Amino acid sequence: MVKEGTDANGGREALLSARLAPDMFPLSTQVRFVCVQAREAVFRLKGEAFPESIEELLEEGQNAGDRPGSLRDAQARIDETIALLDGLAPDALDVGTENLIVHELPNGMILDLTAEQYARDWALAQFYFHLMTAYSILRREKVELGKADYVAHMLPYIRPETIPKG
């Protein structure tokens, strides 16, 4: 639930421009980069070329300071990413852990990683960095979120009889 700092005249949309620090990307970029990391990992691990949608997401994210988009846009990008992941066969990412992945960073540096190193040390770390940055921005902007929102995927594993009453 959004509390302070928002109003019926677009305050919720203003969240997309919120930042933790002046030299950090805004919420709108963090959302897009979470989606980029999830999508890139799929295609890198499968050894496939990136679809145009990844470049679009990167461009949107890099320009989000000037053009943050809307909450509807952000939700659409999240939904598209979830649909891609949900559409994968259970063994789609079962690649050889020693397969080489060459990852060039925007600054020209190149990382040579095995598939295992890429998934563990790059893709997951980048995904969670941007996810937690988005979470932190929302908390800073007085959005009522808690740890239960972050770990909602764990709720099915709770023994029903251990749930506190009231």
C-alpha cells in the first residue's frame, strides 16, 4: 500500500523516478534491469542470441531518468518476464556447468565464466541487487512492504498448524 508521498494526481507514478542516491538509477530502471537479468540469463545459458526485447529493456532502463514510463509499463515488463520464465521447459537451462560464457560489460570489460560461474556469480547477484534496490526505493518512499512480501514464494512451504493465530 502506498502511503505518504503519493496522491491521486500521479504521485504513485512519481515513485518510478525515486532513487536511493543521486548517482543511482531510479526505480523504473531497477525494475527493468531485474527483468533484463532474468531474460539475459535464459538466453546466455541456452546459448541463444538475445531477442530485440532485451535491448529495448536496456534502452528503456538507461533512459528511465528522463522517461520513467508508467506503473502499467513496469507491470507489463514484469509480466512479460514471468511469462518467459513460466514458458521454459523444466530442463531448459540444464546446460553443461563448464560451458564457457563470454560476457562483455557496457564499459568494454569482458568476463570469461563457466555457465555455473555465470549463473551463480553474475546473473543471480545482478538480479537480486536490482530487486533489492527496487525494494529499498519503495520502502524509502513509504510503500508498506515487509519481508513477507519479499519471500512470498516461500509461503507454500509453511506448515499450516504453525501459522500464528490473530
